[in-house]
Amino acid sequence: MISVDQLTAIPSLGLRYLAGESGGARLVTWAHACDLPDPWLWFESGDLVMTTGGGLPDGPAEQSEWMAHLIDSQVSALVIARGPGTPDVTAELLTVADRRGFPVLSASFDLQFVTLARTVIESAVESERQRLTTITRLYDVYWQALHARGTFADRISALEGTTGWALEVRDHDAGEVVVSGRLALHQRDNRPDEPAGRVEIPIPGAGAVVLSAGAGRLPVNDRPLLQHLGGLIALELEHDAAQRDRLRASGQDLLLGLLDDTITAAAVWPELRHRGMTNAVVVACWSTPDGDALHHETIHRQVCLHEYAPLLLPRTAMLIGLVPRDLDLLSTIGSKLGRGCAVGVSTTLTANSDVAEAARQAQLAVARAHEQGLTVNVYGEDDDEIGFLPRSVEDTRRLVRDILGPLILHDRTSEGDLVSSVRVFLRNDGAWQKSADELKIHRQTLVYRLRRVEQLTGLKPTSTEGSAMFWLALSGADRTKLTLDELIE
């Protein structure tokens, strides 16, 4: 396409600016002649309006209003080749054009509009031919980048090289950059402020995600071409979302198997590397202090997890995950899951670790995080004076008396099984029927027993805090090799 400035630079056309020279970079897509009093009804965005002035009103105020209507119709420019008996162009009309940066050009009445129109149309046809060539090249470059199995950023960079633009994909809802090409990254590193003249288009089917293009080797002056790029990016994002959904589903199955000991950590270890977790990994547990539901449904698609595909499993008001040991990342995930969400982190796993044990560590850690008002808490790194874990037999005695004492006394005097019920329930990760079957009791009997536990201790075994505290007391007791009766004596 040709710009208004380029048209004025063609000597044979004899065009000169009357007003709005600041808008000379506007692109002209087509050209039409019209002497009607309401040309804005007959033109489309980007058109060049050519008139002999026959449709211009006479008075200054009327011409100002006429000019404003024409500018609002999104045409590119106005060429006036005044014919005999047509109204003079008023200063008021030109003032409106100058104020809004709208080019108004004068031409000799002898200018044949067909010559000007042919110049514009030939430019538009040539631009379309070049665009088709560029689009074909874009698809070829993108296919080659896909075949090379590079990253999303590599493919965006390849498109930068073809278009000469600095490209980024941005999520306005999250306020984050999804991916940047190398040129866009270089510009951001060297220009802290947002460069002027960036053009954004929505990516189809991607909500508030947009493709942003800034001038690089070339100015961004072809919106239809940018829209073609947006279509390519839309396909990429849709494919990526589908792949992440599949990884989320399979990861949930793997984590379930790890927690119920039907799969070993060693068996899953190679899969973790394929999911981007090549360094230290941990079990994390996210929850809110009030047990509010977490917004975890699309957490695996968040920008912060683009390098990873962790194993995630929702449990009532918690989200449990086998994730990289990156505390900043885990905190960021928590901020997206819900207001006040904290994360508890287990000790680092190895191929021989007990993942169910690590999950209990993470649950205890998040319960302590809520107590202390922290957003991240790592198991074993708590320096509270009573100790995060029992560090001596006396510490364990105090903990067992405080947490399990009422249950032990109840079982001793009433021949009950509250302690064993809690132990089995925790070992089965809160699975009601599985726990009832192991205890050889009806499911409703187990419900009654755990209600009784809550009445005696004030701790609910099905809550994050309750399960963590009971697990801590039972684990501490087991480590001492003493019976519960011996510990409370």
C-alpha cells in the first residue's frame, strides 16, 4: 500500500498539503471520487476521498462539521481539486483537519482523478501480491521452525526475521508476557519504557491474549499481515493448551499412584525430566487459611509454568503437586490459586523417596505457614521455639499429650479405636471407604469416630491443619520406639 506522503512525492500528481501533514504516514487502500454532500456514507476505512468540492457546504461552521463527519468515517485522506463555482475551502475546515492529523490535499482541477486512482489501486494490488508472498514465506518459516522442534520463543523469533517486526504475545488479564521474540527481548532490555507505535491485535479464541508488534527492521504498517500472524499464534496456543491438558490429566494419575504406593518414585523419575523437572523436586501443598476452594482448573496453563508440567492433584480445599524446588515459582502459583493462599514444601525428593510421606510433610508445612502468616514454609526449616518437628523424646511427649492425649485416654477407658482410626485415615490420604475397609468397619462408623475425635481434641482430621498435627504427633511417637501409653505417662 501507498502512504499519503508517498502520493504527494509523485510530481506528476501535483498534490500538496493544505492541512494534516502530521498524518502523512496514513496508508491508502483504495481511491474513489465523490461530490455528494455525505461522502462518509459511501466509503470504507483507508479509502482516499477525491472531490471537486461540489458536495462541500458553504459556511465555515457547516464545513467544520462536514470535515469532522468525514474524519470519523476512518477514511485516509481528502483530495480537493476545486471545480468552477464550488465553495472555497474555509480555514475552519482546515483547522479541524490539522487538529486531528487528517491529511487534506489540494490538486489542480485539470488532474484526472482516474490517474490518481490508478496510482493508488496499482499500489494496493502490488501490496496484496507482496503480502501473499510474505504470508507464504511466513508459513514456510513457521513450518521449518516447528520441524526443528525449537521452543515457542524460537518460532516467534523466526517470524521476527521474516516480518522485520519485534513480536510478543501478551496476556492482558494476567498482566504478563507469554513469550517474546529475540528482537522484542533486545528492545525491552535496551528500552525500559514501552516503545511508541506498537500495534496489538487480539488472538482468536485466546481471551485477553494479544499479539503485539513493534517496529524493528521495518515499521508495522500491514495490519492484515499481522492478523495472519495472529492466526498462526492462535493455532500454537490451542495446541499448547491441549498438550498441557493432557499432561495435567496424566500427571494427576501418576501422583495418585505415588501417593497410594502403587507406583514408585524411581519409576516416575525419567518422566519428571521429560516434564522439565531436571533439578531438585519436592512435594508442595497449597491451601488457604479458611479452607476456601482454590482456582486450580487452569493453573497448569499459566505463564509461570510454561517450562514445566508438574504433577498436580486437587484434594478438597488443597492442591498437592510434585514440582520443581523453586520457592519463588511455588509462591507465584499460590498467588494465582486464591487470596491468602500459602504453600508448604517437603524435603527434597530422591528416586527412593516415599512420596506419601513427603505429601504429609508439605501438609504440615502449609498448616504452620497459616499459623505464622507466611506464604511459603519449608518442612524442617521452622525455627519456632517449640520446634517444627519433635527434636527430643521430651518434645515428643509434650506433643503426644497435647494432640493425642484425649484420644489415648478415651481408647483406654472406653475400649475405643480412635487413635487407630485416625492413623489409618491419614495413611490412606483421607480415603473414607478404603480406610473403613482396612479397619473392617462400616463407612458411617468411621465418620462417627472422626467426629468424636474432633469433639475431644478440637482438631478436624479431614482439615489441612488437623491432619498435619495428627500426623506429626503419630510420626514423632513412631520415631521414639515407645508406645503411646508410655509417652503420656
